[in-house]
Amino acid sequence: MKRGNVKNLEKEKCSGKIITLTVNGEERLVAVEDRDTLLDVLRNKLSLTGAKEGCGTGECGSCTVLLDGQPVLACLMLAVGVVGKKITTIEGISAGGKLSPLQTAFIDHGAVQCGFCSSGMILSSTALLSANAKPSRQDIRKALEGNICRCTGYNKIIEAIESVKDQK
Amino acid sequence: MNLPRFTYHSPDSLKKCIAILADQKNGAQVLAGGSDLLVRMKLRLETPGSLVSLADIPALQDIAYRPGKGLTMGAGITLSLLASDAIIQERCPALADAAVLVATNQIRTVATVGGNILQNTRCRYYNRSPVWGKAVAPCFKRNGAICHVVPKGKRCFAVYQGDLAPLLIALNTTVTIVSKKGTEEIPVESLYSGDGKVPFNNVAGTIATGFTIPEDSLNMRAAYRKYRLRGGIDFPLAGVAAALKPGNGLVEDLKLCLTGVASRPVTVPGAGEAAKGKPLSRELAREVGRLAYAAAHPLANLEGDPATRRSMIRIMTEDILTSFIS
């Protein structure tokens, strides 16, 4: 169990509780308040800043993470409500520092502009490809309906996902 | 964006859940998927002192078909499961199709059937951040004494925008309600008060545990159509659900229910009588479309033009009935 993040846990001023979250395959102890969202904990307590806060109200998808392999919005999940579930963030899909094929495809196809939506886009499409190795263009568009790209780079993003599909 | 402070409870049985709800004096609220309630809490539209999560109650997670009784669904099943479950797809494919149209993939992973049915009403003058809220005087739903949509209105006209409720109502679905007093089974449509400010009748301290679509309704042809500005994410600006019972080439029964046009789902009066005993035809579709149009009274409290939303009710009604012909 990785305990680095709880070095000063005893001293931390927190009216809440200490919970164990399974993040990217590691068990992490964190002190949380009941009101802390999963996004608050990932970004502010575990320094996993790949998940972004855009709207904070479930409309933009930039905080997307995988919960037991399914895409969810970390800004609308209570941290105390995800104990015992497997959480995967964008940091967790590049094993050993090696980018996943989907990440590489995003770079190769220029599917990253400002990059704010990219982690959510990649996690949503990772979930899609693990459920359906050969999705149609319509399936891809449907899977990404909850991820907004304000640079409007959707075509490149869909092409990147299609290129990975074709490799399989 | 922070949530206001609250105490989190996660009981593992209905009995404990009811006890906690009865015990809390500082406004305990039931938390299902959270995609509706947590957003309103972030906007400080609601600040409950306690949240009681239903996630650990296994009794809310069943889907079962019992011959003669019908299809029962636990209120806690997620919309993703509703869309993909083999029993639902076989017995009531229209419900699976409607579930796919709700919100987004990420929200469907956590949002529940019960939460969708019991989602709060919405209005452009209510669903605002505290800062934008200051731009207008508090309306009825914000505990004020004015409606910005109907200036001389005596009540709140916030809109009910659930996608599943119209279909469940068209299919004569019942909901099982558990409270301290016991268990009762009531029609889904009797949940709704019609008042935008307090859209549900007597739900304090109670839990909706499941929904039952009767056997008769499972033999009906059913469909749901949704009008929204974007192909994804959006709530319905207008929605129509229809359930039709065919018999000997004629319409034996027809029930239509609308969403996104009033503070509650609206059952179209006279649709069944107009269609009964007639062959299903384009003329009949147009006639019923006119009835649906007459029953819809959308106001300027959502995105989109109310006149367009009303026209879409007629168009979608005709579209559903025409699709039933083929």
C-alpha cells in the first residue's frame, strides 16, 4: 500500500474520515470529508491532475475517469461513495510511462489542441474499445456524447479512435 | 466547485434507510446516482444536512420478468444497465431505447431509474449558479413570490424533463413506495403534483423501491421520441411516449404521454377514444397528433422556442404512430 500521501495524515485538519481508494491499481489512503468529490481527491490529495474540472456540473466530461472500467464523471461522484471500486485515471492507462495505442493515435492524428478535454476523450474511448473492439463511427460519436471539445476538434479525435480500431 | 457540507449515510438495508430518513431533522435527502441532486447542491439550490445513499441496498437492483405479473425493475438499477439488460430488451425494448437517449454515457453509468423518475423540475430562472441567480428576483422555486415566465402566475411553472416517466406512464406502470407506514403500490403518474416548485406528492421520508410494468402493457407497441437541440447530453425540450394495443388490425387502445411541456408528465386526453376501433393509418396519426398538440403548453422557460417545441410534439406523435403502421 502506498502511504507517501498520508505521511502527515494524523496532523491534517479534517473533520471527515480516512478511506482507502483503489486508484490505478494502487491502494491509496486519503483523508476526506463527506462532501469531497472524487475529482477533489484525485486532483488535490493524490496529485493526479489528468482529470480536469471544466463545468463542475456534469456537462463537459473533462473530469471523466473509469470506475470499474465504466466512464463516470468524477465531479459528480462522492469520494466516500467509491470505496472498494477500481478507479482508473488517464495516468493509469500509460503503463510504465509508455503511452497506450489510443494516446499515441491522438498525438499522431493531431487530435489534441488545447488538451483540456483529451484525458476525458481518451478514457471514454478506452471504455468503448474495451467493450466493442470494432465500433462504427456512430458508436464512437455516441460514446463521446458526454465529452465536449471546445476547440471543436471532433473529426481528428474520431479519426484517431478509428485508426486504433483498425489496428485491432 | 465545492459541495455544501453534509453528513453521508450509506445504510445496507431499506429498514435502516427509512429509519435514518425519519430520524434526521436537518433535511435528509435520498441520494441515488447523484447526477441531479449533486448538481443542484453545487449550485446551492439545495443544502440538505444529510445524504442517505441507496447504493448499498441490494434489494433495489433486481430486474425480473414474472409471467402474469409483468416486468419489475429495482429503482436502483442504472440507466446503462436498463439499456443493455437482456430481459428489458426482450420484454420492453422501447424502455431500453429510451434509456439510451438520457443524458450522456458517463451519467447513465451512475444515474438510476428511480432518480430519473423523481428528478426535479427545471427552469432557466431556477437552474443557475448563485451569482447568476442574483441577476433576477427570487422566483417561487427559489422561495420568492414571482414567476419570471408567467408574470401574473400564482405558482411555479418549472418543467418536468424526465425521459422515462412518459413511457412508464403510457405503459400503465406502478411504483412501489416504502415508508415508515408500510409498503404501497401506486400508478407512476400519481407521483406528480403538477406544481413546479414541489413536483412530487408526499415523498418525504419515503423510498421508491421498484417499478412494475403489467403483463398487458408488455404486449403493447411502445416508443419514445425526444426533441433536443444537440444529439446528446440535453434534457428533452419536448418528448412523446406512445403505447398502442393492436387487435384484429384495429387499434384496441392507445395511450400517449408527453414530457418537457409542463410541470408534470402530461397524459393526452382523448387519444384512446379517438383511436379505438379504427385501423392504424396516416389519417389517424394526424388526428392523434393534433390531440397531442392541443394538450401541450410549453412556456419560454427552457432553451428553444415554445412554439417549435409544441409543433415537435405533433410531429413526433405522428412519427411514432406512422412507424407503428409499418
